[in-house]
Amino acid sequence: MKYTFLTVLLAAILITAAYFIGKHNGSSSTVTTLIQNVEMVKEIAEMSSLEVTGTQKIILSNADQENSYFSKVKNYFFENTLQVSVPYRAKYGINMNDTVYRIKKISRDSVLIQLPGCKLQSLQLELDQLTTMNQAGLFMSASLQDLKSAQSILYKKSMGSLANDKTLLQRAQSNIKNILQKYYAQVGVKADFRFR
């Protein structure tokens, strides 16, 4: 009887100790898993990209801008001016295939997330909504080749200006920061960011 009581008491102590150890380890590992879940951060950063729309225009012209009589006559017979306008849709975000991202735990309730800088990820010219205006002299007319050339120049111009637009790049980074800060705030963790 004495050994049975001692065995039951020892089992109760072991069960109670296992319960408290499990409770302590379980609660802290959940927070650590949420904080350092790199795949989740990757998915959130990819989904929180910034999408912008607008219109790009280009004018190709051989017209003389002088106001002389000879220039006016030349333009009357030989001017070929083509104006092309097309809407675009551009997406900014982070290339998460880049290996330059890290989540560093600073303290129990603070992390530092290092991410690559935002870039223009895609540019789509909506050519089904393309509009043109042509002004031609008596002996000139716009050709299909002129339109192709204008589209090519317009795409390169759009790509260059949108890829280097500091305001849109900053907006994309702010968007990613805000969404990730909300994610970490749900578990009581403050997230700081460094973009490279």
C-alpha cells in the first residue's frame, strides 16, 4: 500500500511537471515559428506588390518647328506627325527569388527584416486601347512601320521612366512594410525593415 501511494504520488508529480514544461515550451515556440517563418514572409511580400495604371504618350514628327515661309510649305507637303497614346498597368514588388532577405530576432518582441529593394516587376501596355492621331502632308502618310516604331519607342520610354520612378518604388516599399507590420503585430512583435 505504501509503495502504491508513493508510485501514484510520483506519477502525479511527473504528469504535473510535464504539463507545465509542455505549456511553457509550446507557447514560446509558436511565437518563434510565427516570427521566423520565412516562407510566410516571402508569400506576404509577393502578394503585397503595388499595382499602378496610367497612360504613356509619344509624338514622332518630322515637322519643322520654325515659323518661316519655307518651313510652312515643307510641312504642308512633307509633314508626317504620329501621336500614339496607350494605357499601361505596372506592378512593383520584391523579387523573392533573390537570396538577400533575412529575418533577425532582435529581442523577444522585436525583429529586423532585411529585404531586397522594390523593383518594377511587370509592365503591360494595353494595346487594345491604343489611340493614334496622324497629321500628314500632301505627299506623306503614316505607315504600319511608323506605328511599330512608335510602339517600340513608347515601350522603352515607359520601361525606363517607370523602372526609375522613386515615388512609386517608395510606395511599394511602404505597402510591403505596412502589411508585414500588421502580420507581426498580431503576435505582439514589432517589425523593423531594411531594404537593400
